[in-house]
Amino acid sequence: MKRRFVELFLKGAGMGAADAVPGVSGGTIAFITGIYEELINTIKQFGPTAATAWRRGGWSALAQHLNIAFLLPLLLGVGVSLFSVAHLALWLMEAHPLLIEGFFFGLVAASAFVVGRAGRGWKIWYLLPLVMGLLLAKALPGMMPLVLLIGNEALVVMVAGCIAISAMLLPGVSGSFLLLTMGLYGTIMGAIRSFDIGIIMLFGMGCIIGLALFSRLLSWLLHRYYDYTLQLLLGFIVGSLPVLWPWKELLRYQLGPEGQMIPLAHRYLLPSDYAVLSGASAQTIGVTTLMAAGALLVVLLNRRAVHYAEHRSIGNARGVEKE
């Protein structure tokens, strides 16, 4: 039990750190560590059925219904990471952007391989959800500035929370990057750093609404259309890769309401072209090494997750046999 708590805490910490970095999704970390479906199904349990479970069996039944043994260490990891490890990740993004983007590019690219293997074979009509995921991943950032047209600041923060948390549940879709394209990334991260209760509560309310609605949709899709949903998620992941490509030139941007630069279009370069254009080192060896390290980390985490799932299923089968 203690070992399970520590493992879930560390996985939550990884999700929190990933969610803080624009271009990376906590959902990606959840998928490669083998907890994605359990996470979606657990979040879905929050609702009217929770009250029914509590009335029938008290607090113990409620804790079992909400899968608290799974959720508590995971949320603790996410929370601790957002207030600590995430700050380190953001500092590294500012101080060593090429190296960190290289690491996350390798991590996300290998995640696409993991998601692709998770399906039960390939069929030609899987191209439809795959292409849909690719197109949505490309279109979503450009649609986000429309949120600011709502006008009411409190409502804007709530809607941003709803959208960002929904994106964080999707492997490959970065809630932080969508916040950046809304022009609200600095506002939300600043509120977390300074512990601004007002903004955190508004954002949190939006997150709760987003979790309640989107987790149910995802759970239903995974239950009814598992392979199609995996292809959609794969499209999201592959579509997010250009955002993390280290060697690129910014072609078009806009200024957010706080004066921050929101990237809209890039030109993707080879390391040699980047060095000529920028006049700085492309850090090719360091970046490619960290790409490989990110990919290797995904392989190891996924292998461990698969081993744990097999061990758990064997244990459950033995338990059934004894009964």
C-alpha cells in the first residue's frame, strides 16, 4: 500500500510538472504511466452517485466509490509539483529552452508510439479520428483568443480553467499552451506563485466544471469506442509535436492583454539552419541526447506500467479462483 502511494504521488508530480510547461500535457504522463483510464473513470465518479454511495454505506463507501486511495496521492503529487517542481521546469524553459524542448519532444514522440501500440490493431477507417485529432490540435490554439471576447474577467478565468483542465486530460493537448494562447498563462501561474486566492478559486471552479463534464465524455468514448478514441488521442499527440521542436523561427505572434507574446506561427528548422539564423549554438549534441533520454524514460515508465498491470490482473485472477 505504501509503495502504491509513493508511485502514485510521483506520477502526480510528473503530471503537475508537465502541465506547467507549455506544449506538454499531464494526460500524456498519465497515459504512459498506465493510469489514464483509471484517472478518467475516477474523476467521472464525482457527481450525484457519490451522494448515493455515502447514504448507503457512509464515509467508507464514499471513499471506495471515489477511489480515494488512488486519487489522494495523485492529487498530492500534482499539488506539490505545481508549487515546487513546476517552478524549476519553468526556470529551465527560460534558461535552457533548446535542451528542455528537446527532452519533452523525445518524451512526447515516444508517447505517440506508446498510444499507437495500445490499440487492438489497425483499420483503414481509423484514419478519420487520427486526422481529426491532428486538425483539432492545430486549430485549438488559434481559437483560444476568442475566450477573451467574453468580457467579464471572472467568467473568462472560469472558462479558461474549464478549457485548460479539459485539455490537460487529453494526451498531447497542453492546457498550459492553450492558456498561453488565451493570454492568461502569466496570470494563472502568477496567481499560483503568489497564492492569489481569488483567481485560484475562480480558476478552480472552472476546472471542477471541466472535469465533471469532460471526464464523463472521455469515459464514455473509451468504453464505447476505445480504438477510435485512441486514434483521436494519437492525433492530438502527433499534432502537438511541432510546438516542442527545439529549432524553430517565430514568424507571427500577437500580444496578449498583459503585453506577453503569444506565438501563432513558426518555421521549423534544421539545427545548422537555426545556428546560422540565430547566431547562437544549436546545442545539437545536448538536445539530441535529451531527446533520447525523454524517449527512453517513456519506454521505461510504460514497461513498468504494463508489468504492474499484468501483475495486478494475475493477482485479481488468483483472488477469483480462491473464491
